[in-house]
Amino acid sequence: MQRKLPRQPRANATVAAILDAAAWILETKGFDAYTTNAIAERAGASIGSLYQYFPNKAALTQALIEREDRALAERMTTLLDQPRGIGLLRELLRIAVDHQLRRPVLARLLDAEEARLPPRQSTQQLHALLVSIFERALGEARMAREPRLPQDLFAIIHGMVDAAGQQGEDDSDALIVRIERAVWGYLVDTDTPASF
């Protein structure tokens, strides 16, 4: 957990520089080079400044994950203002793929760390947001009838997007088509329109 929250613009800039430096080191040099000294040096901050906000590397990594979660949630929240229906699901897929492929190395490394670290509030908020989007896309009746639907859809989308990132894929349109096939195949049932 972050030790101290920045309150002044200068402190916010320092924290942002530290997080940017941490992300850059992870992306370009990997976990072996991911040290607090290297991060502080890259950020142009003293090690004391880094420790003022982040007591250890785990807290810094958690803050990076939360920053990525917030960016994803901001984009996903816009879907709640759009008309209900399957189009929302297509837009959600595009957002998920764009988010992962924007910085695939960072996304992959943070996903691995996320599994090791304790659960965060931002994860619960993202899950609740996803459930709301699935409900708007597929209807409340279907969601009530199939309570595991959000988990299963998330697993399909997340798994395929992560696998694409690990393989170094960069063709988001082709990836979206493949994920749509998997999702539509999962969703097909007697109640589902043929347009799936």
C-alpha cells in the first residue's frame, strides 16, 4: 500500500514520474532491473522521495496496477452511457484489446504480479463495472438465469487477450474477431438471436 498520498502538484508530479519510471524499467529491462534505486534514478527523484510514497517495491507495483485499472475503468465507464444491447459487448472487447495491446509487455508483467499481490479495491470496482456492462449488453434476465456468466465471459476475454499479448500480437482487429467468435460461441443458446 502507498505510504503517503501526494497532495501538492509537485508531489503529484514526483509520484507520476516514479510510476512512469517503474513502468519503463519493467517494459524495457524486466523484473531483474526493477529495483527501487533504478526507479528513483530514472525518475530523477531521490530514493528517500520514492520511499516517502512507496514503502517497498510491492507497493510501487500495486500502484502501477491500480493506475492501469483506473485507465481501463475510465474507458469502460463510457459504455454505461450507450444504448443497451450486444453492441456494448463489442465495444467492451475493443476497449479490452486496445488496453492490453497499448503496452503489451507492461500489461503482461503486471498481470503476473497481480496474481501474487493481495486483492485490491480497484479489482472489485472493475469487476462490478464489468457485471454492469454485461447486464446492459445481455439483459438482466439472462444474467439472473446464468450467474456464472460474468466470470466465464471475463475468463474468455482476459485469457485470449493475455495470450495474444504473450505472443506479441499487434493486430487488434484480428484479435477482436477471434474473441468475438469465442464469446458468441459461448453465448449461443436457444434464447439467443441468430445474429450472435
